Amino acid sequence: MAKHKFAVGDRVALLHNSSNINVRPGVYTIVRAMPVTNEGCQYRAKNSMDNHERVFDEVQLRQA
């Protein structure tokens, strides 16, 4: 079973994703680790610039 790479409070950088131009690039803070699914690990993260929470796949993130 997969384990989460990041923990609540970790600061992560969103890797460039041309498939979703509505997501603000930059540094996010992990708010919650989502349950592991067949797709892998996911997280709820918040960008301090727009204060919105979004869900990201672990492969979209790197340590900031």
C-alpha cells in the first residue's frame, strides 16, 4: 500500500500542469492527506495567495 510523502503543514510546490490552467502555480500548504485510492495519494492544499483549497495528486507536488 502506498504511503503519503507529505504531512499536514508541509509546504509544497505545484509542478506545471498544462491540463488545468485554472490552478495558480506556486507554493501550497498541505491541509489534509486524503485516503489512498487506486490512483495513489492525494492531498488537500491551500495557496496563501488566493486562500482556496484544492485537491492534488502526489505526483503533481514537490517539496518547497
